[in-house]
Amino acid sequence: MLAPAAELRNVIKRYGATVALDSVDLVARNGELLALLGPNGAGKSTAIALWLGLARPDAGRAALFGAAPGAMAVRRRVGVMLQSAGVPYTLKVGELLAQIRAAYPAPYPTGECVRLAGLDGLLDRRYDRLSGGQQRRVQFALAICGRPQLLFLDEPTVGLDVDARTALWQAIRTLVAEGCAVVLTTHYLEEAEALADRVAVLAQGRIVAAGSVAEVRARVSQKRIRCVSALDAQLVGAWPDVRTVRRDGERIEIVTDAAEAVVRQLLFEDPALGELEVRRAGLAEAFVEITRTVAAKAA
């Protein structure tokens, strides 16, 4: 069997008295996307730094393709897109791509980089004269142009409009389908839900939930009810088991841990109720509930 693309094994990392990672196990496998989620300060950036060889664990082991991070042979198999990018501002986009592609043994053709990152018409433009969203797409192209087997994406769609974000999602799916392992950190939970094969939630330096999106969502009993109803939202909000309620035009949306009881009450109170929909909590709701529980236990 091939070694995992990236792994942390029982890793502990401290910064002074602060424990950034506490006995963390993480694995990113070939041909899948691992979404690494957590509130600010949870340890996500530290995990990425260990994998990139920018820091060393105080205990445990970090590895890429079974080898120590930082070795040149390993680095040539890895692409990285971080939130901050030290890109030479005065170079043209085509020059930047040529410079980075030259460092890899079997890079994508320039045209493929342009297609995947949506850089049509930008190759002759100077980087410093691009919009923020265009610069972000160039950074993505630089991360993938070497045809990486492992790709780290740190908040990749910040600053992108809806169309550019959708195109980037499709490019990421293409890379995963080709066998690339992708590690994604994002605060856009709908992005993780759309792209991830597996999710790991970090809180206070520990993995507090891990598995498929469905498995993480199933960790919470919360459900969301939507329906067309003339009932007063404030009145519904006072019912037992109703966490939140809001009105959206003619519809009301209810979050509850006891969906069956709330639905029965809705049908009793409003015989004209229509378009009833009940669904399990999404990844965003599950993330909030899981991290809130961890914070409450630590308080």
C-alpha cells in the first residue's frame, strides 16, 4: 500500500506554555480532500506548518509520503496556497507561472494552468495590477502548476466572487479525481461540505470530531424545519425544544433537537401549513454545536 500523502502521528506542539496541538493524529490520503476545520487558535495553522517543515513537533511525528517534511524530493510533490503570498509584484502572470513550473519535474502545461485557475487574458498582466480576486486565482495557479500529488489550500476562495469560487471548486475536484491529496482549511463551512471526503474538527489543539461529512453531521441531533406558515415567529420561538426561529417572507425556519414534536405542534396550530421540509443539521450547524460543547466543557 502507498504511504499516506500526509500524516501527523500523536503530535504535540507547544509554544511556550501554550499547547497548540495535543496528541493529534491526522491523515490525508491520495485522491481525497481532507477539510481541516476549527475556530481561530484551534491549531490548524500549526498542523500545516508542521507538514510544510516550517515547525517541528515537540513529540510525535509529521511526515509527507512517509518521509520527513522539507526534503527537496518531497517538496517537489507538494503545492501550497496560503492566505499570505510572497509573490513578486512586478512580474507578469506568465512569467510567474514559467518561474514556478521550472522547479518541478513534470508540471502542467501553461494552458492547463490557465484553464484550471481561470486565468484567460491575464498572462501578460503584471501581478500588482490585478484585482484581489485575480491575484487569488494566480496564487492557486502557482500552487497547482507543478502537478502536485499533495496540495495545501488555506482559505483559497477568500475574495472570490460566486462564479470564480464555483470554478475553483471544480478545479479542486478535478485534481482530487486525478489522485491528488488535498488538505483544505476554510471558514466557509458550505465549501467544506461541498468538497470534503473527510472532515477533521480541531478545538483547543485536539481533534474533537472526524469522519465523513455525513458522520460529522450525525454527531448532533439538531434539525432544521422550513415551512410556509402564517404563525407568529415569536410565538413559535417560545415553544419547548425550539432553539431558534426566523421568518423569511411567507416561510418560517426553525432549528430544533426534537423535530417530530415541533412538526406535530406546527400542524396542530396551523391547518393551512404548507411546503413542510425537515432536514438534518448541515456541517455548519454541526461545527457550531461541536465546538460550543468543547468550549463549555473547558470553561
